[in-house]
Amino acid sequence: MGTLTIRLNEEEKNLFQSVSELYGGKLSTTIKQLALDKLEDEYDLKLIKDYEDRKEKNEVEYVSFEEMKEVFEV
């Protein structure tokens, strides 16, 4: 496991420590969870943007549940 050092001023440190109580008390766990949440949100936004771009270009095809069952022979 690697180690990452983050420099925080006293106000930032106090803020993260206060928030860390919501995530189980460990500062490192809190920062890691917040970073992962942010990455997931950014990825989701990219997928939505890609979808909207494809929809605008009429590249999106809707398939019914019944059609999907036929495709996968369920």
C-alpha cells in the first residue's frame, strides 16, 4: 500500500476531521472516500455527456425489454 502526503492548513485539517466523524473517524479513510466519490461523480457526468452527445446525433437506439429477452434468449 502506498502513502500520499497532503498538506492542509489548520482550518482545512479541522474541517476534514469534523467530516471524518461521519465516515467512521479516520481522517485517511474520509479523504480516500471523498476522493473516490468525486471520481465516481465525474465519471457519471462524462457518461451522461457522452449519451447526450450521441442522442443529439441520433446515434441512440432504444430497445424494449422484450427485444432484449430475444437477443439474450431468456
